[in-house]
Amino acid sequence: MIWKPNVTVASIVELDGKFLMVEEESPSGPVLNQPAGHLEPNEGMRDAVIRETLEETGYQFTPRSVVGSYLWHNADNETTYFRTTFFGTVEKEPIHISLDDGIIRALWMSHDEIKADQARLRSPIILESIRDYQNGSCYPLDVVKSFIK
């Protein structure tokens, strides 16, 4: 058997000093996360982060750069995730759609509010990627290449 991590994408959107986040259901109760999700078959990474952000928040996301890639093993469910986080922008108003199953709501939170509620964060990648973004970690979108038809 070949071991494979779960490939995921996430978005960082900052507007007026607040970050776009989602509150979502988990086996341990409601948690906070960045708009994020799994790569689907035959889907490029940029397409995945655009889709996931829309499905989880109602906002149309435009990726501008790559913040970083992160490998994390969740000991609670014995799953390893390889997440690429994109920085981008959204339109001022969300599109009125039904959010993905399990998403309670989209919300805007300051960095201090996120840190204060870090016990409810879905993973340590959230604060690490925000820290990287705030420290200027910014790579061109073409650093992640997809050969999907």
C-alpha cells in the first residue's frame, strides 16, 4: 500500500484588517477555518481554491499569490494534509448561494480575534499561514503548476 497525504487548498483574504474565515462543524464541535477544502479529481489548484472559497463563503475569490505550502499530521484522525494557501481578493458582497454542508457561516475576524480563539482552530496551519502572509511571504501563482486537461 502506498501512503498518500490529503491535498487541500485554502485562501487568505484580508479586508479592512479582518480575515475571511468560516465556522464549520467537526466531530469535536464547531471549529474555525480558512475557506479550504480538498482538491477534486482533474482539478487544478487555483480552480480548487476559487471553488472552495465560493462554496464555503459565497464570495468570488481571485487568487493573487501563493503564501506557502504546509504539511500537517492530524493525530486525532491519523490523517496527513498537504495544504497550499493562496492570498487573494473577493468582491465586496457575497453571492447568495447555499453554503457547503457543514459550514455554519462565513465571518470576518481580526488577527487578534483569531489568536484569542485558537483553541477552536481546525489546524495550526491557519495561524502559521496568516503569520507568513503578514511577514510578506508571496510567491507568483505560476509557482504551482497544473497539468490537468
